[in-house]
Amino acid sequence: MAHSMSAPKEQLVANAHAQMRRALPDSTWTPRQKLALTCRILFENGHDAGLAGQISARGQQTGTFHTQQLGLGLDEITAGNLLLVNEDLDVLEGQGMANPANRFHSWIYAARPDVNCIIHTHPTHVTALSMLEVPLQVSHMDLMPLYDDCAFLPTWPGIPVGNEEGELIAGALGDKRTILLGHHGHVCTGNTVEQACMLALLIERAAQLQLLASAAGTIRPILPGLGQEAHDWISTPRREAAAFNYQVRRHLRKHADCLD
């Protein structure tokens, strides 16, 4: 009989994590390449909404971050045309200007030293759910990285260029990694670009499933202990890197220019 058949679940989980740390590779792309790849991955997964949304990652110098040029779509972003800006959105490297709506990124980075990447987009199902002024319901095993990790801001403060929205969103996000913004979209944060990218893909799928399930009946909650266990099981750097690398393999052939 196999020696692991009588092992407790806790030991099997620990063994699996150890195996993943040995067997699953990290991403090898530069930070700017990861950000450009994320833009293309999100474009291919329904996050495109014209010029709406911003994606950013901290720069090497304190108080700086990389982000897109205003006027370029997600499918046009390359590692070479990203901007480096400061907290006032002054351009330090690159051509053009940042989206003025990036101001709330500065607020989140200031409030959350653990956050190294911020994704804000308006994908179809997240946007539709945001119009209902109801929080995200996480009730399926595939969605567990979002379990008890998605805040909710039902109010919309208007055009997103003032400090008021930055203070409001950063405060509502609190210590969560994601937030659903009423009448707006979502914000997903990560301590790595890979983590933020995977959460952004997941929140759109979660919103889609919530709309489908709620149209058919009442969504039933899962047991909190199991939800937290699954959240922690999936939310590891090696698994996030593996999931990111898979998305890169899916889309890089079509978007190889993004690495320039």
C-alpha cells in the first residue's frame, strides 16, 4: 500500500507545497515585461474597455511606478512604451502622459507597502455586477483566492481624477487584495505582478458566475473554514507564477511585440 494513503491532510498539503516550491519555476520576465504581458493577457480575457482602466507596478525608486501612456489600449502596451511616474503622476521616463485616474494608485501604494502591482479595469461582468450595488459572492472552489479577500465600495464619487477617490478607494480596500467598485469596476492588488494579474482574471470570472447563478436561484455560501483553507492553498507565489506563465504561453505568440 502506498505510504501516503494514511497521511493526514495537513501533512499532504505541506508536502504538496514543498513539491511546488521545488518543481514550479518562477517567472523570468523583467518587471516591465511582466506588466506589458499582463496588459495583453487582460486584453485577451475581456478586460478591454477602450482607454478605461490603469495597470501599474512599483518602480525601483520609492514613490515611483510604471504605468501605461494615456491614449494606448491594453493591446498596444509594450515594455518599451510604459511610463515611469512619481506619486504626482509627473513623467520621469517615457513619452506622453499617464491617465489622470492613476491618482488613486498613489494613494493605495502609500497606504499599502505590501502592494507592488495594481490593476483597475472595467470588464463586462464585473461592470454589470457593479451596477447592482451588491458585493461579490465567492462560493465556488475555483474562486477561492478571492474568499474573504474582496472589499466592496457601493458608492461612486464621480470622475476619478481627484484625491477624494484615492482616499475613498484606499480606505475601503483596507487590508484586502481586491475590491468591487459600485457603478465602476474593480481594483486588484498584488505583492507581485503575477498575483495581481491572476486575481484580475479571477474577479471577472467570479462576477460572471455570480450573475449566472443568481439568475437561476439563491447562491449558497460555503463553510468559512474551508474557504480560508482553499484561499491559502491557492494563494502562493509558485502557483501564481505557474498560472501567469500559462497565460503567457497562451497569448505570447500573438503578442510577442509586447516584450520590445
